Amino acid sequence: MSLPLAISLPSCNRTFVLVSDSCFLSSSSASKSIFNATMRIPKKPLHLLCLSLFSFSRPFTSRLPFHSDFRGNGRRFHSLGVNQFHDRFPMDDIYVSANDKNSHFQLMTSVDGGQQPCIWSSPEGGPKIEIGKQIFCNRSLNMKNIVAVGFDMDYTLAQYKPETFESLCYEGTVKKMVHDLGYPPELLEWSFDSKYMVRGLVLDKKRGNILKMDRHKYVKLAYHGFREMCKEDKIDSYGSTLIRDAFDEPNYAVIDTLFSLAEAYLFAQLVDFMDKNPGKFPNGTDYARMYQDVRAGVDMCHRDGTLKQVVAMDPKRYINEDTSIIPMLKMLRESGRSTFLVTNSLWDYTNIVMNFLCGSPAPDGSSTCNSDWLRYFDVVITGSAKPGFFHDGNHANLFEVEPESGMLINTDNGTPMPLVGNTSPRLLLNKKNKTTKVFQGGSVGHLHKLLSIESSSQVLYVGDHIYGDILRSKKVLGWRTMLVVPELESEVQLLWELRDKRKQLRLLRNERDMIEDRLHHLKWSFKFEDINTNEQQEMSSRIHELQSQRDQVRLTYHEAEHTIHQKFHKAWGQLMKTGYQNSRFAHQVERFACLYTSHVSNLSLYSPDKYYRPSEDYMPHEFDIIPL
């Protein structure tokens, strides 16, 4: 057994004891001790080890279990961005598995004996953060500059269950198409696969195709209905034109929200059905008309309340419970920030959903419908009609909502107007909720005034819709944005599990390129150089040998790539990739979302004053020069 190595550093008044690859910090004076730490140190030369430990030019990372002895009002240490930390320490030393017993939202016992999620502000300092729950950063964002944090409701605070909610949307749309739009009754026998469609796809309304593109808008994967298109068909349709298609409306529809997955699946079913049974559709019906009817069926379900009435009767069946939402909102408000809710849903449905997520349960544990959840928000705007809500030219009237009755009251830019015959404005909220105001309609200008926002960059808005929530608020207003991508949790977990196979793919690509370079050189020499017959035979034999090697490497590469593709999704592969290019969806996330994460409540795992920093950008010419 090797003896521990002790190193004294007088300038720090600390003694380090190194045993294997673990390091324990001890102090000569207990009263002067600031940290009690057990930290895993990567194996590296001792002088680099000391530099890593004592370089305070950058703050400590929250991934290492440092706990300050000074809780109270003492300043907390901010963590490094995830990717910056990777540059300094190997990933193997910091990765937290989803099965780690200390992972996301570990429960702790509260004073009253109940179970509360363990978040960043918990006495323990918060749990380790598994990779699927991390917040990823595209643009630097210092939370100290944020004075108001806003949220969308549907698919942001309220995460719907795809196997029940999207099936409900699908079934309602099919019934509307059969009973109201005259489609064949066979549609009523169809079923919905909630796992088939993914976000980021593009529907070609005219051709009946479903496309997945890379960030350059090149079609890399295409299906006609549920039949995968061959390379030649893809080129004929999308790669042989003189002018590149923009893949925008009116001929294309982008599946950019989880609400659209059911209609995309139904469209694919209809394409297959019409190809096999053209006589069952009225004359003149084409793919574009079918898509238009699908959209009409979806709109009818929303307008007549078919969906929301069913969800309101049993929210637990359709919405995932998240016990960390309330602690997250409390932590943000206790940090001195305003919180607001902006949703397209009207007050009656908003109240039911938010009461389910944040309401106070009855003594018997059952849910009761009241407005207690309003205490977690400074302003609630329903019926906002996003993305129009974010436009400067929006002159929509703002009405105040009386929570108990749902009655709308006229306002003067948010200030209640006196009723005829009265000399003072009517008080709409009871004393319990007097600090919260509920509105309907209006515009972003009204919201800024209600929250006393001086600069749009002081607002962080969290949503799930790349266009309705993120693009407009970021591009038009300059709000800071966070996109919720529920699919990300399983995606990054798979990325971690398949990291060795992905490295193998890179090696195979490099090997293929080297073989092709040799082939090109030999063929050039064979064609243009003056060589004798024996040399020609040797060169020809070498060319055939290299061609065989290239074909074998290509086959191995495509088999490995196909295996990885199907691990993520059998039809569409990885959400954020198309081949080894970023997908169109990933490109939009990178362009418009300052932050992105899998669940809105992941905010509760980080300090409300955290400085989020992105990783360094690399261009292709830098990868072989700068070690990663």
C-alpha cells in the first residue's frame, strides 16, 4: 500500500494529502475553514494539479461537492458552463448517471413531515445534476441581469402525456373529418402511434412527403406517407431544381410544436390510404386538400372545446405532475425577481391546469379548484394570441379577468377603469391575491408596463414553441429565451451511452477518406505517368485492393451509422442531427434559444444568480489543431 503524499502550500495555509486520485482539503485552523470538500482529481502531473486547484480566475463548478459554511446571505459560487467544465476535466469524472441515487430531484423531508424535491436552494445545496436535466447554453446569460422570468403554460409548465393527450387530439380530429368533412368511415378504425413523429420535420403538402433536413435545408431523409424514399426519388423531387426551395408556407408545413405530431401522423396515414384507395375520396382530392382538412379538423376540436373539456375533467390522466414547479417559482421570487405567465389558453382552462400543477390540495389529498396558485405569479395573461402578442404593432385591448367569475373588465393599459356611477376603480381581486393581476389579450407593451420593465433584455421567457414562444420574443423584442425540449432528456442519455460508437464512426470516416485519397493518386498516376507494363499491373492490383478496402469500410460505416440511427428513432434518428450535420431543428434551437433544457423545472437545480456561459465555437479548420 502506497503512503499518502503531503504537500504544504504556505501561501494558502493549507495542506493537501493525495491518496490515489482523491484529494482532501484540511485547514490548520478550524475557525478559518471555508470549505469541506471531497473532490475527485483527474490523474495529471502534480504541477498541473496544483494549478487546477488554486487557479481562482474562474469560479468553482457546482458539480464538485463544495459546501459553504456560510449559508445565510453569503455569496454563492457560480458554476461553470457544462462545456467549459468538460475542457478542464474528463467527462468520465463528472457525468452523473440517470440511475445515480443522488440524481435529479432527490426528495427530502420537510419540517411538516412531507416530501419536498431537493433543489439548489435546499440546505444540502442541491443534488448532483444528471446530464438529461442540465441546462445548455447557446449565448451567455447572466441571471443577475434578469428582473422578470416568464413562462408559457401548455407543454412548458404543463407537460402533457403523449400517449393520452395526443391520442385524444388524434381521435377528435378523425371524428371531425369523418362526420363533418365526409371522409371514409374506415378512418375511425385507425390508431395513433405517439412515438412515430418527431419535431423538426417538414410536410410537403403537394407531394404527400415528410422530410427531415439538415441545417442547410438539404433533404437527407424523406418518406412518402410511411414509405421511405430512395436517394434517386429525393434528388428528383428536391435536388434537381435550378432554384432552391425555401420549404416554407404555403406549400410546406413545419412540425415545430408537440401539438402538431398527431396531425402529421394522420396526414401520413391519409397519404398511404389514398394511394391504395383513390376511389374512396371525392374527385379532385389531393394531398394538399387532405392536409387542409386535417388542419380544419384540429381547429374544430380546439374551437368547440372537445379537447379541453376532457382534460379538465381528469387533468391527472393527461398532464404529468411536477412537484418541483412550486419550489422553482418560490426560489425565483425569493431571489427578488418577478414571475409571469403568458398563455394562449383562456382563463377557465388556465385556472384548471395551473391549479392541478400548483394548487393547494384538500386535506384528503384530492385536488380542489381555486386560485391559490396565483400567489406564485405577479402577472398572468391569458388569451394572449401569441405570436401576435409580441408584435410592436399589436393594438389588442387588454381586459382584466375576475378570477372567481371569469368576468372581463375594461382597463386603461392595465389600470382598472371606474364603472359607470362609481368614483373609484373596482377591486377585482380578493386580499389574498391582491398582488396578482390576471388579464386577457393585450400586447407585450402592456406586460412591460405592468412589470415595470425598463429593457427587454431584463426578461427571460421560457417556452416550448420555437416560433410562437422563442423566435418572436427573441428576434423582435430581444428577450432572453429558454426553450423546453422534453425529447432532450432521453437523447443526451443515449448520446452518452453511444459515445464509443460515435468515436468509431469518426475513425471510419477518416479511414475512408485516406483510402480514397490513395486511390485518387494511384488512378492519376496510372492515367498520366509514363510507366511500364509490370508497374501498370502492380498499380492495377493495388487499385483493386484499395477499392475493396474502401467498400468494406463504407459498408462497416453505414451499418454502424444505421444502428446508431435506429437507437434514437427507427425512422427519423437523432432529433438534433441529420447524418453528422445539425438538423434544421437543432439549427433553430441554436439561433433563437439562449438556453435550452428538457424540463422547465430544471431551473430549480441552478442558482437564480447563475452566469450561464456557452462552450467555445469551433470551425472545421480548428478541430485538428485545437485538442478537444
